[in-house]
Amino acid sequence: MVVEDVVDIPSTIDTLVFGSNFNKVIIPDTLPTSITSLTFGYEFSQAIMPGSLPDSLETLVLGVCFNQPLSVGSLPSSLRHLTFVNSFNQPLCPGVLPSSLYSLTFGADFVTPLMADVLPKSLKKLNLSYRYKQLDSSILPQGLTSLSAYDLKSPCTLPPTLIELNVGGGAIFGPDGQALALPPTLRTLYFLPTNLHVDPVKMFASLPPSLTSLTLEEGFIDPVTVASGYLPDTLDLLAEYNSANHPIAPGALPSHLTKLCFSYKFNSPIKPGTLPESLTELWFGYMYNSPMEPGSLPGRLVTLNLGNNYKRMIPPGVLSQTLSCITPGACMGADTPIAFPNNIKVLELGLNRVWRSNMISSKHLAIPISSASVQQSISSRSESMRSTQR
């Protein structure tokens, strides 16, 4: 239910969203005790008095403008998920965050240092923005499973239960050049953009054998990432790969990789045998427009996204017969020949006007499966990769 005022809210409501203009104090006992999810809109920035939020509340989102101090009792003891959207930058005292809290997300403006005992031991997921500097690992709950933090204070000891880590590349190495010890439980690692020099040999040597998902953002441009033997063979997903546009050496990619997303800038030709046969999903970046030849793409591929700028013909023998979902380049004209395999079921069209108006009638794009569906692509490549990682 979306409202602009606290009036006549039914007692059966479990999800309540205040509109963007709502900015009034919540009086204790005003909100029904049936509410489990509460979202405040853009302008809300009023003090939250102890007892004003119902004890049934499990999810709370405080909107863009909220920047009020919180005291012990402001947040109900039932709360499990708390999100500060943007402006909040108030110090938090021990006891303010309830012991029931499971996930906590701070917005871009939060840069106030977190002190010892502020984060409850129950916390499993913590998200800090790129502006938060020098996170002290000693204040982290030892049961934490997911952490997003651009900058870590050295020395740093990460919780032994960590499964997912989003971190700036410079945080991986201390002042002595030693790599950060990553916990053996880690499965997902996302390197955020960084301007600091990162030694790729040391970085890849520090990756635990438990790792299955790796995302390398802009800044990791050393050709060592496209040479053989550096990426862990346990990887199942590799994203934003090869931003320096280096040719990929045979054997450089892990043999068990099933999902690969190239970076925005990648545009090097792919020779037959370069991509592992284990790949089932492949996304090319915006700039990719290199010709493909038979054998360039693995034979087990199921999903293929050619990227916005791809506009070359695709001759017979390039697309595998296992392919069932393809997103052609948005810059392709309606007369660009594509030799579709026989199993295509989903065709996602780019946002290019020529595609939208002429594609279906083009003789070059006859789809061999009568039950094939054609849908407009509305999500970006990075959104597709994020949903795959969830």
C-alpha cells in the first residue's frame, strides 16, 4: 500500500510504502501492528521516536533525505533488514541496531566511522559505499557472510564465515605489499574500481580454491589475466573480463567456466579453441565487433548476448546447435545475415529502431522454430550478470 499520510491505514496491511512527499513525524501506536515491511519516500527526514515503529516490522527502508540521529529503541527488536538509501551520516551507538538484524545497507553519504559493538552479532550482510574509508575489520561480526567495502584498514582479518566480498583492489594488499588473507569459505569476489596499482600475480595467487565467481572491474588491465594459468580453475562465473582488450591465450580461461561476461572495451578476435567448451552463457561488451568464424564459440553455448555495437554477419557454423537464447547487436541492420541454429527459442531484440521495425519480416532472420518467442530486451548486460550471480 502506498500512502501520503498516516490516515485510515487498514489493520491487515503487511507492506506500507510512503510517497515521496511524505515528511511527518510518526506518532507511537499510529501504524498497525500487522506491518512487516515499511518504506519511507524521498523527502522523509523526521526523528524516529522509540516505540513509533511496530514490533512486527522486519524490513525498513529510510529514503534519500533521511539523516536523523537514532537512539536505542528507535528501531524495533523484530527488525531484520535495514537500508539507508543515501543521506544518512549520523554516528551509531551500541544498542541502536537491534540484535535481530540480518542485513544492513548504508547509502553513499555514510562516512562516519563505525565503532566497536555497534554492529550486532546477528548481522550476516553489510554493504558500505565506495566513499566509506578505512573500514576496521575488528568491528565486524564474526558470523558475517557478505561484505561490500571499498577500503579496508590494514592490518585486516576478515570474518572466517565470509562467502561474498565486494572490495576495492587496493584493499587486497597491505602497506608491506602482502596480500590480504581471504577466508577459505569465500565463493564470490567482486573487485570494485580502483586507481591503485594492483600486482595481478600476487592477487590471483591469493584467491582461495573455494572461489566460484569473480568480477574484475575497470583498472585490472594487466595482460597476466589473459595468460594461461592465473585464473583459478574452480571459477564458474567470470565477469567484466579483459578491459585492456588483450588477445586471450589458449588455456587462459578456467576449464570449468560456465558463464563469461566480457568488459565494455573488449574487441579482440576470438580464435577457435580459446573459449572453454564448458561455457553455456556468454555476454560480449558494448564495443565488441570482431568477426567470428566456425569454432570461435563453444559447442555447448545456450545463451549468447552479442553486445550493442556488434553489426557483422554471422555465417553458418558459428552458432552452436545448443543455442536457445540470443540477443543480436542493437546496431545490426535488418539485412545483416544471421545463420540461426535449429533450437532457437528466445530472440531478444536490441533497442535499435531498425531492429524493432524491420527485423521480423526480414528474410535473413527467419526463425526455424515455430514456437520461438521474440521479446524486447529491456535490461543491460550487467543487470543480466547480477541476476545470474544471485
